[in-house]
Amino acid sequence: MSGLLDKAKEAEASKDVAVEVVNVAPETSDVVVSSSAEATTSVFGSMLAEGMGMKIGAAVVSLLVLFVGYQVAMGFSFGAGSMTITDHSIEEDNDALKIQIRFGNPMFSSASKDPVQISVSYGDDEVHTTTEIPSSNLLNVEIPFSAFYQGNSRAMGSSGADILYKINANQGDLKATEYKIEPANIMDRTITKGDGELIVMSTNSNTECNGVCHDGVSMRVSMGVQDAVNTDLISHIDSDYTINAQIIYEGSQVVYSYPQIIVNGFLAQWSSSGLLSGAGSVEDSWLQLSGSDSGNFGIEYIARDDFYQDDGCYHLRFTVDMDSTYDVDSVGTLTFESPGYELHWNANEGANDGDNYQPTGEC
């Protein structure tokens, strides 16, 4: 009996062991799966971290490139400092030559406050020096024409070569490359040649004036220098001067005086009393003057009744007085005249036969 009881106990014990073995297996499996997942996540995280690091590195490099580019654009350099004359312009209101100097400072260094020596040369001759103190990496300097101007630049040298104005600058041992003011004509300020025109203004009529009514004359004047290639042309220059213009009859009689014209650069002004306008601009050396009336295409002209005496020879005479800065040879007042125009207005309008019409000719 006891033997059967012992066998039964042994059988129960065997069942408990088996259950325990079965129960242990899932726990072991969970641990293995969890470890595998963690390993996979660790590898993926490592790869992600590696890619992110590359992106961050690339971003840092890009920012560094942008920073260096900005420093260069702002005038910094990696080595020693630099100085460059970069631009020029004419300041008509101040009658000055304006130049721009840019400084390149070593990285992380501030702009030098040491004085800058600036010189102007006309050809090979130094004609002016000045000193400026920079306050930043960009220095703008205005040099009055009265301090250095020696005469025109274009075709003033031997064999028609240009005599250029040149700028040099240094800041201690730092020296800029010589800067030439080009094109040469920008520095031409001295007038040496002039011309004028009277242009007949008329209207056709079926009932009056024997078919053509002569209304007046439009006037224009030209100032500048003789063209270097075509001696019949006048090349335009910007300058400061006054003009007094008159219409002359039969060689000596003044029959009309225009208000004094004041020219600043290329802009001209005059009194508009008795005229339709009081300003104009010098274009390609020509200045169109206003008038007391206007005709075709809005062209202004001096009305016939304002100057016409009788049939005969008329011409335009005008004088030019330059600002003393640009009258380098002290020539004083320059006088120029247009061709003479033989006008037959009374005869043409009073003729009974159109065949007797006489066109305007030279006189």
C-alpha cells in the first residue's frame, strides 16, 4: 500500500517539474525577443545618429562658407589688409570728382583709422594731394575741380591721345593700384567750340500769305569741343557756364535778346518771362531754346513780330562765359555765330505768283 502511495507522489512530482519547465520556456523566449529588438533599435539609432551627424557637419560647413563670403564681401581678408579704389562719379551740385576707396581688413580686425594720402595726377604730373581719415571699410572722397582741374582729357595728348586723370592712394605701407578716370570725356569741362541755328517755322495756308505763312524762328545753340574724328562736329561736354543769345539783323542790328541762360552740367535754366518755358537740357552738345509760341510737334519758336524787321540777312550770335575753374587759359568770353539766313518773308507773302517764291538761303 505504501508502495502505491510513494509511486503516486513520484508521479505528482514529475508533473510539477514538467509544468515548471513549460512555464520557464516562455519567459526565456520573451527575454530573447526583447534583446533582439533592442539590438535592432540600437543599430538603427546608430545609423540615424551617423546620418544626422553628416547633416549637421554639412550645415556647419555651409554656414562657415557663408560667413567667410560675408566677411569678404564686407571687405575682410585672410592675410594682410588691402585698399582698392573702386569707383568714381561727377558731383555736379558740388563741382567735385567723387572717388570711392574700399578697405579689406584681416579677419576679425576693425577698419584702420590711419590717415589715407590721396593724390590726383593729370597725365604724369601730380596736381593735387589731400588726406582723409576713414571711419569704416568704405571711404567716399569728394575732391573739388577747383583744386586739381588742368584742362580737358580727351584727345589732348600728342597724336590725339587722351591725357587721363589718375588717382593714387596709400595708407602707410598699404598702397592702392593706380586708378584711371575713364572714359576721358567725363573729365572734359572746358568749352572750345560753339555753333547755332535759326530754323524757319511756317504753316501752309489756302487763303493767306500767298500759300505759306512765316511764323518765326526756332533757335538752338551748341557748345563743346571739336570732335576728334569729324572736324565738322562738336562733341558734348558737361560744364558750368552762362550764355547770352541774340538775333542780329543785317550784320549788326540786335533785334532780339534772349534771357541769360545758366548751365550747370547739362541742365539749363533761364527766365521764362515772355516765353513758354524756362528750362532745358544740353543733349549731344545742342541746347534747344524755348520761344514765345509753339508750332508743329510742339516746337517752340520766337514769334515773327518779336524780331522781324524786313526781308534781309539774319543770324544768331551767342556768347559763353565759363566758370573760372574751367577757363584754364583765361580766354574770357567766347563768341559764336550761326550762319546767316536770307529771309524773304515779306516778298514771298506779298507775291501774286507762287513762282516768285524765294526759299531761305545763306548770306
